[in-house]
Amino acid sequence: MSGLIGKKIGMTSIFDENGKNIPCTVIEAGPCVVTQVRTKEVDGYEALQLGFDDKKTANKAAEGHAKKAGSAAKRKVVEFQGFEGDFKLGDAITVEHFKEGEFVDISGTSKGKGFQGVVKRHGFGGVGQATHGQHNRLRAPGSIGAASYPARVFKGMKMAGRMGGDKVKVENLRVLKVVTDKNLIVVKGAVPGHKNSYVIISK
């Protein structure tokens, strides 16, 4: 799975040739610098380590690692396997790696929503579907188990808790447009994460 590291800019919509309005996400993809080349002889597998977005301040270890590639220390570093071609330390991979019309997979960290109840977190309807005069219990979870046996709550029970902040992967998003001069890629639909969050685009 070759790919690039990107940053989610935001969402917009464009019209296709039939006049249909298509929601899409704009991503700043690259340029990514090859910060390390993994080989079978040394590492046991082949991969390219890419870095994206310069760090303002970095420790000596990060600076020394990036110096081998002749670049500044990067904020986001990810390994990709399956790149075709001969890449060397310091090479830059741009958004031209993608073509309009092809399909990509995008993974990122979903928006964190904090501690949420069962209605928002799992789509419960509330006690009695918010009827029968439930006074102040409209969004309560209701019964969660049996009686004296088994006398416990089963693992995996849908209850209130922390929501979001998970690694999410959205597959088969079509590339609608590639803007090479601004390092932008426009994909159909939504991708996980908030604005300016890092995403991994693979194909």
C-alpha cells in the first residue's frame, strides 16, 4: 500500500458534469520527504519512511534522523510499503502520486466527543422512545442485565462512555481533483478527523 501523509483542510462541494452537487474533502497531501529506506537485508522487509510537515522545535534524535535525508525534523512520520520505483533518502514525493478518478483509502483519528450517553454514542431511543410520561429519564439506557443470575454486566454492553478519538479508516474514496501547484487532493465524501488533523492516504 503506497501513499502519502496529508492534512485535512476542510469540506466543500463541487458539481460534476451532470450538474449533481457532490460533497467532498480537501486534503493537503505532501510533499513528503523520504526519511528512511527499509531494506530486506537490514530490516527484513522493504518500505519507505515518509515525513511530513516541519517541526518548529525538535530534539537531537529527531534532528539527527532527518539530517541523514537532508531535511528538517518532521511532525508526522509514517512507513509505507508497496512503492514502485527506486527512491533514495531525501527524495520528495508529491501529490502527483495520485491520479484523478482512482480510489484511495484514508485513515485518521476521529473527532473526540468526550463522555457521552447511550443516545448519542449508540443511537438508543431513550426510555419508552421518549413517551409514557418518563419525566426526567428520556435519555436513560434502561435495563442493562438480568437478576440475581448472572449478577453481573456482560462485557461489551452498550453503555455511556468516552466517544470518538479512535483510529478510523474510510475505504474506496474517489479522487475528484488533484491540484499539483498547491499540493491539494479533493476526494469524494468525508474523512475522519478535525480540520488540520493528519491523515494517511493509501492506494
